[in-house]
Amino acid sequence: MFYPVYILHGKEPYYIDLVSNFMIDNVLDETEKTFNQVVVYGKDTPAAVLVDQCKRYPMMGQYQLVVLREAQDLDLKKEEDQQLLISYIRNPSPSTILVMGFKYKSPATKFFNAAKKEEKNVVLFDSKPKSDNELPVWISEQVKEKGYGINSKAINMLIEYLGNNLEKIENELGKLYINLPKESQITEDVVEKNIGISKDYNVFELQRSISYRNAFKANQIVSYFASNPKENSIFKVLPMLFGYFNKILLLHSLEKKTPEAMRNIGVYDSNFTEYSQALRNYSPEKIHSIISWIREANIRALGIDNYSVNEGELMKELIYKILH
């Protein structure tokens, strides 16, 4: 059973596309799609045209499917356009399934508030980004569903390189599946070979060397970053270091630093030793100073109170302060 209207919205476009594509693949069979499936885009579709399409009857089938992609571009500035849509969702066609995908933001306020009241007719789906703590588990589950395995270092490399962009992560994993037989283990070597991410010179290796106070290794990595600023922007490295030391500070506040407690704040089994070492090497007072230095480096990287020092030198200066 399908609802007449699905409103997908939020800051994570991956799930909006996932649900939209699921509906396209599953609501109608191939024969019905020819006559009864319409995919349109918000920028090119006035509200009146959309509503008119939704009111049409299906041909040789039970339903017609209308998918509005990029619905955030739908022009709803005029009161009458919002009212048209509101009137439709209050009394939708029983033979039409309307799917609207608003990426990165919610629909127009008046329309959205009206939709919230139409529980019998409307499904609202808020697509939220994965948090830093949720991302490793999500990647592991995605890989497992495809019949592969992946180790924690490979996961960390993907996160550092691609951030929390789920679509990019899925696309890069797709490249690995093509080159690997089923049940293979995705390791850091596989990621380095097929995606081009360095397994030795990345933020996670920098964090590890900082945790163990390995100044030689940390400086090697920072020098590599300085020689490859396009791939290793300071604006990508600083947020990772900020989050890392915030997590260590949080660990200091825990009464019992058990594996379960560490997992609850996003520290995974393979990193227990590293974080335990960081706890011994960096007191809460030192971490407060480090966080201040990271903020200062970010401000200077933006060009504020900094007229000559480049990103590489700023990173070297920051790492020196942290380690010494």
C-alpha cells in the first residue's frame, strides 16, 4: 500500500535520492512506466503544472507515479502556488503517488506546516546526515551488504578523503567492488591502489603519530601535506584534529574508560590503544590549549592576522605546539 504523497527533505541528499529511486524502481512495472511514470524537476515545473499532472488518471494501470526531483527549486513564492499544493495534499488523487524531494532544506513553511497535519495522505521523511560516530558503522554495513569486508583503517581513509558525503562514499566503494571478487577484504592497500588515497600520509596517521608523540612521523606527514596542499587542505585537516581532541577531552571526563564507554562516543575497538595513549600524553589542560591553537590556526588560514605564512607553515607550527 502506498500513500498519495511523499515529501522527502533534509540535509542529506543521499537518502532522498535512494527513496525516490526505490519508488521509481518498484511502484510500477516496466509496461506501466511507459504511460504512468513522470519525472520532473522543480526548476522547470510550475506548481499549477505539477498539480494538473497529479490529477490525471493512470492509463491501463492502478497508479501513476509523479516524481518531483530537486523540489527545493520549485517556485512557491506566490501565495496562490503554495495554496494550490496545499489544496492538493488535503484532497489528493487516490490513483496518483506524488514523490517530492527537497534537498538540503525543508519546503516552504506554509506548505510544510499544512503537510504535517495530513497524516492520512502524506509521509514526511527527514533525511539527516550521518554523524562522525555513525559513519564508520554505516560504511561497514554497506560493504557487508554487498558481500565484502572492510577494516577500520580503510574506513578511516575513506572518511578522511570523502568526508560524510554518502553518495561519494558509495560511488568510490562501487569502484572497489568492480575490481574485487566477492567476500574480499577491503584494506588500506586496496583503497590506496584503487582510489588514490595515501595510506601513510593522511589525517588519521597524523592523529596516531600525535597520540604517541612521534614527532618524526608527524612532521613527515605535515611536510607531505605542505607539498600537496590541494589534496590536503588545512581546512580539511583542522576540523578533523578539532574533533579528535574534543573526543579525547570527553574521554577524560568519563568516570570509567571502559571499551563500552569509548564505543559510545565513537571510539572503535581498533583505536582503543591509540586513544588510551593520547589520554596519558595529553592532560585536559593541554587539550584546552591545543583546541585554542587549532582555532587560531583556522583564523590565520582565513587570512586574519596573517599576511605571509602559508597553510603548510601554519600546520607545521601547530604540530610543533601540540607536540612540544
